[in-house]
Amino acid sequence: MIPVILAGGTGSRLWPLSRTLYPKQFMTLQGDGSMLQATMKRLEGLPKSPAMIITNEEHRFIVAEQIRRIGEQLSALILEPFGRNTAPAVALAALESLKLEEDPTLLVMPADHVIGDIHNFQKAVMAAKKSADTGKLVTFGIFPTEPETGYGYIRAEGVNARNKETDGASYPVAEFVEKPNLENAQKYLQSGDYFWNSGMFLFKASRYLEELGTFQPEILKACRAAMKQTSRDLEFHRIDKAEFEACPADSIDYAVMEKTKDACVVPLDVRWNDIGSWSALWEIGGKDQNDNVILGDVINYDSHNCYVNTSDKLVATVGLKDIVVVNTKDAVLVATKDKVQDVKQIVETLKEKNRTEYYNHREVYRPWGKYDSVDMGARY
Amino acid sequence: MIPVILAGGTGSRLWPLSRTLYPKQFMTLQGDGSMLQATMKRLEGLPKSPAMIITNEEHRFIVAEQIRRIGEQLSALILEPFGRNTAPAVALAALESLKLEEDPTLLVMPADHVIGDIHNFQKAVMAAKKSADTGKLVTFGIFPTEPETGYGYIRAEGVNARNKETDGASYPVAEFVEKPNLENAQKYLQSGDYFWNSGMFLFKASRYLEELGTFQPEILKACRAAMKQTSRDLEFHRIDKAEFEACPADSIDYAVMEKTKDACVVPLDVRWNDIGSWSALWEIGGKDQNDNVILGDVINYDSHNCYVNTSDKLVATVGLKDIVVVNTKDAVLVATKDKVQDVKQIVETLKEKNRTEYYNHREVYRPWGKYDSVDMGARY
């Protein structure tokens, strides 16, 4: 089994902490290490080969240094010149893996998720492995706790998603559903037939490529061509830019999982969080007596249910409810908690205006996950 | 007539812009000059002697420089070692004025109010002068526009406070009322019998001292003693600290105006604002199409009715309603607009903790009203 870690996200909804040149998967948002490091660490003890990481070329030194710091080795560090979504990224990893082992099983994981219960996670992986060995394409389903409209849903057969007791089995997928509206999300939650789509998968490399070739032959073709021209530069695998440019962008869900007849789901009861927005960080954070999450030098007066994070000076709040305040050296964000998804609109504006606040911090989160006041300039 | 400008306030409700060592009256919050400079400027054209200013000893150089910059002379700059509220401050000025002229009329004005219509202001002053010449103690009443609970009220006789047409006359005061609750404030507003108490006054120096001697002889006695020991240091009048320490603290309203039988009110229709809080600055500020007041580098997305003021970096807001955000070099304030009065609670906390954010900015508003990045240390 080869872990395949997708570390290509931009994390724009966590601006101003997360920046295009230093996205959230490289930050320490919880616990000791970065999210990428935590993703590696939660594999310890599983029977596996060294992991592969797929990331953007711009982030190669950050990844290499973070991996070096935790004393890990990689099977490969594959660098994309630009993102083409998850289906091509996994295809690149699958093609590379077949050079290393005879049809390995791939455990595909985003680098920016939080998993609280590593024991249950590893149990589920081993259960999924049994199904993958029979040729199934396994997706991991999260027991839903609220009618979340920001996630895709998976309708499963033969299992109740409202009952967290599972027997380590996998269940046939009846249907993948895109992000629903609130009404449908409420129905899904009540029915007990639906899991949240975690974005984690497990399958044999050959089966993935087979199904990709059936449903999205263009992607497979472009990825094959891009991998043929791989140049190695130290430990970095650079793929062929021109060939990859021709590759259609598509998610693994759309391209393969929703179309294959061999999809199954393994329920995951692991205190999962995709840290998709500032409200998620409020949810998983330690609260004070007024249900505020506070990080840094903060004085609250009569404020409740707020997330306040400051890294460079005092933040004082008065009479706030359900507000997010994030202060970094070059920008302050103040947002209503139920509108935090729209932080990406701010990031879009900054990008259009080519502002430095889009690219990076004036101070920088160093690759090893420490906060540092050295100015590395607007671009690496 | 000698203008007497009270420049001893702390302006804690405008923290983090206003600081104990650089309070709001010395800042340029609107227009070209500081509030103190604007207070001086609005006297131009009136028949008067040079003004007196009473301020805290700590602010003497700021006052002197701001006055020098606008090319004005002062009759006196009286320095209090500590504040004892307005009744003693005016007594000190009255005693000093009697050394300069034969029973001058004093026009008492706080240094931190905004007056939009200077023509009407000067007309009202001249009307008040006629009453003062007959021995009356004149207070200026503001036509109320809403049931404000943060002001004192004045009940007048023979004039309708809902009708802004006045004949330049003064009217007998029936009653002074302390800050009312909302219910009473609404009654006052509807009745048409009540004006807001502006904190501006006009009377002969002798009459003020006479009434003070009647109603608060301790204050008069302490102020006389403190003024006897005045030492001149350049242009500064330092009063005797030990004698002044014995002086009871009291407001001019409590000590004299509410008790004298000779109080009268001159209505003032001048677009007055006491800039008592951040919401006042929102009210008088220029609004964008979403009714936000924006100062500095701000990007709003879906925010309404907000006041956002930043002096040192980008502030981005998402989905806010009725929120105040003020960012200075060493502190960020985020407050709900209808709770901004409680900003003083934050200032109290900072004072208790002896934090630098209480004393001054890391960067400093220079005495001449310009923003400057030179660090003058935590204390002048």
C-alpha cells in the first residue's frame, strides 16, 4: 500500500493566514506539526511503503523541508506546474507507483484534513484494503452530524449513517450527490442513508487507471504523456509541462468514482474536519466560557461565539456575536461566521489587483511550521 | 469676551485611536486640523481677546505646538496636574481672566466637539452675550434629533425644541436633567421642551465665581489657593499641585448651572456632534453605497452600516452589519456599533494591566495633527 497525499490546495478560504504561496496544508493550525506532517504521522503503524506527495511546483521546498523535519522518506514527490484537480493528480501517482511496485494499493488523502481518532482511521483503512484487494474502488464516508451544504454526499446501501457502530465492512455506493441545498441536506441527514464524502479513497493503482481510461481517456492519455517526460531534479519529479497542459481538469469524484460500478464506501468515525473555513477552526478549537476561540493577544468584552486569532498585536473586541477576526502582519480579516465561505471573494479581489497580500505574508510560516518574522519578499 | 477652551479630556471611548497621552481633541478626525485647532478656528471673526486653554500638564507641548501651527496667541495656557472635572477648570480660567481684564465674559467650550455651521454658532454666541451682559449664566442647548441616552437634557421655557427656527433669544432654564433612560429620552424628544446639554457656556467671570462661591465654596477656595501659587514656565501656567489636590471634583453643570437661578439657554442649530464614540464618527462620516464609512486600505464584501478605519495595513470585511473596526499600529478594535460605549471597559483593562496600548501609539499623532511613524516611546 502506498499513501498518496494530495498537497496541491490553495486554501483561500483561510485567508489571511493561508496564502497562495503558503497554503493551509503547510501550516500548524492544530497540535504540533503542519497539516501535511499530521497527515504523514497518522499513517505510522500501517503496513505501507513510503508515501507519495503531489504538490504544486512552487511549494516543493516547503514540502521537502517539512518531510525532512519529521524524518520521513518519500516514494516520490511529484510536482505539478499547475493544478488540474484531483483525477489527474491521482493518475500521475498511480502511473509512478506502477514503476515501483507490482500493482500497489493507493491510499489517497488530502493533506489538509484533520482526523481526531487515528486508531479508528487505521482500522477503517485496513477494512477498505480488503475491498480494494477484490478490485473495488473504496471511498471513505463520514458520519454526518449536521445538514452541511458545503460537502458532497454518498448514498450507501445496507448501512445506517445515523448509527456510528460499524463492523469494519464496506457497503455498495448507490449514488454520489453534489453539494446539496439546505432542504436536501436536512433530508439526507434524517434519512440515515447518506455519508459525507471525505475525499479520501483506496484502490489498486491498476483499477483506478482502468476506470479512468474508460470514463476519462483524455486525462489518462495526457498523464501518461506527462509522466514519460518526467525529469528528476534532486528528489523532485517534474512532469512535462506541455503535455500536462493538454490534460482536462476534473475531480476524482466526477471522473471516476461517480461513474464506476465498483465503488463502495467504508464509514469513517474519526472526528474528521476538512478545515474548509474559519468557522471550522472555531468548531474544533478550545472555547472559553463565552464560547470564544482565542489565539494570541486578545481582550474580549461581552463577546460570544467568536473566533479571534492575532499574531502580531493586541485585538480587543466589544459586544461581538458570531464574528471571526484574524489579524496577521499585513492584513486583518473581520467576517460574520456564517459568511466565511465568502472570504474567497476577498482573495479573488486581491488576486485581480495583484496585491502582495494575495501571495504571501510579510512574515512567513517557515516550512518547518514555525512562525518567523523574516521577510522573504512577496514571492518565494 | 475671552474664549475658555477645555482640553483636558481623555477620550477613552475612541480607543485605539485616542490614547491617554494623545486624546481625541488633539487628533484630526474630520477636515484639516485637529479638534482643538478647529475649536480655535471657529472663533475667528468674533469680537474677543485671545483664548485661554486649560489642559493636562502632560499635554502642554502638544497644545502649544498645535496653537503655534495655526498662528494663534493665547491669553493663558493653564496646566492642571490632574483633572478635577469642569467646575474647577473654569474657575481657574475665571480667576486668571480677572487678572487680564475687568470682568470679561467667558465663552466656555470643550475642545473635542464638532460644529458644522460656524455662522449659526457665532450668531448664537452674540445672542448669548446680550444675556450674559445682564448677569445671566447662559448654556447652549442643542436641538435634539433622537432619543439619545448619552447626553444630559435641559428643559427650557417659552421655546419649542422641535422647531429649529429661533429668534436669537435666550430662554429661562426650567430644569437640568441627567442622562435619561430610553423611555424618558423619547418623552423629552416628543415634548419639544428639552434641548441636549452641549457643555458650552457663556457668562461673566465674576458671576460664575459668585455662584460657585455660593454653591461650591470649597472649589472656589481651592482654586483661588492654587492660582495664587501659579508658576510661569515659558508660556505655561502651572498651578499649585498641593492646593489643587484639595479641590473637590465636580462638573460645571452639577456645581453651578443646575443650582443657579440665573441660568438661561440659547438654542444652537449648528450640526453639533460631541464625537462621544465610534458610532458618532460613523454618523458624521461620508458613506459608501452600503452605508459604510471607510478610512484607509479597506476591502468590504457584503458589509453594511460599518465604520472601518485602518492606518497601517489592509482590513478586509465579509458580511458584517453595524460593526466598528479600527486598526492602529499596535491594536485592533472590533466592536458592535450599539456597544461602542463599552470600549472604555477595554481601556480600563489596559490601564489595570499597565499596557503600552493604554498610554500611546507606537506610532504617534504629532502635535501638528499629522500621522507620524516615529516611535516616541510608551510615554512622552
